[in-house]
Amino acid sequence: MLDKGLKTEIWTPEQVAEHCKRIGADGPPPPRKAPDNTITASQKGHNNKYIKKWGTGR
């Protein structure tokens, strides 16, 4: 199944750790920016009716 031009190798745990350190994946990712929690006004569509959003009232 493998293509003859495909090079495969098995890495030791030390090689995996070194590679992760080299690419910067040896720790948790940096924290994400906090979401913007501002309240916005209702929006009207092209037919002058309010746009219904999922999960906002009935």
C-alpha cells in the first residue's frame, strides 16, 4: 500500500518531545482573547422584518 517514494520512520518519545519543543507545542496554547459581550440592537432584514436568531425567545 505504501508508495515506494514515501519515507517512513518511527520516532522515539525523546524525538517526539524534541520536535514538539522545536515547534513550540511543549506547553498549553496561549489563552484566547475574551469574547466581546456587548449587547447589540435587533436587526431588520431586506423585507423590513426583524431577523430571527436561533435561541432568542419564541
